[in-house]
Amino acid sequence: MLLLVAGGFLLANGPRPSVKVFFPNGSSVTVELAVTDAERQLGLMHRPRINSDQGMLFVFEEEDLHSFWMKNMRFSIDILWLDKDRRIVHITPRLPPCLRDPCPSYPTPLPVKFVLELKCGEAEARSIKLYDRLEFILPKGLR
């Protein structure tokens, strides 16, 4: 059973919508949604930390090649790259923050529709592997 989470992560402009993402091992995380260009550009920048039960899910309009960077990040993360069917097509574990410019970009080698950022080490701790399918329900208008 999948549930939409009523709460959100608190930001300067108030809470953002969040959903639960379920992993094949039965565990889950509550993830903040990044759906607009501005939200995706900001991502997890300037945050002091992320807990093991939290993450950020980037939702793109179309499946395509996307690159991410770690500018203004204060902690390392794992990145899971998901196709339109919510299957993991690439994993970038233990990505360190960028400490000085220029910051490198980290692209996916395959088109993706979703990108999930987790606390560093969570992919391994949860035994996440390529081609695992993640479960989540997006709010209406984002499906």
C-alpha cells in the first residue's frame, strides 16, 4: 500500500509537498519533491544535513539525460537515477560536496525521468541495486 505523506520539509517559503518512496526491501524514506526548474536548481543546497529517512525526488517532465552537481552542498549523498518505469538505471554512491569552483557535473549515462538523492551510504545500507523498481505515488498533476 502506498500513501501520500501529508507533511513536508520546511523551507523559507513553507513546506514543500513530500511523498514516501518504498524500496524493494520494504523500507521507505520521506522525500521532498523538486518539480520546478527553480526547485531542481536549488535541490539540497545549503542544508546542514539530511537524515537517513529523508531524501529529495527530482521529477522531470520527460525522460532525458540530466546532470547534477554538488555546488553549495554540505554533505555527501547517494544519487539514484530512475527511468519512467521507476527502475534504477544508474547509481552514483557517496558523491562528495564540491568544495571549490569549478564544480564537476555528474551525468547519467541513460535517460531518466526521476532522480532520488539520499543520505550518503543509504543505497548500500538498503541493499539497493540496479534495475530495482521503487514505488511512490506522485500528487495529481505530476503523474
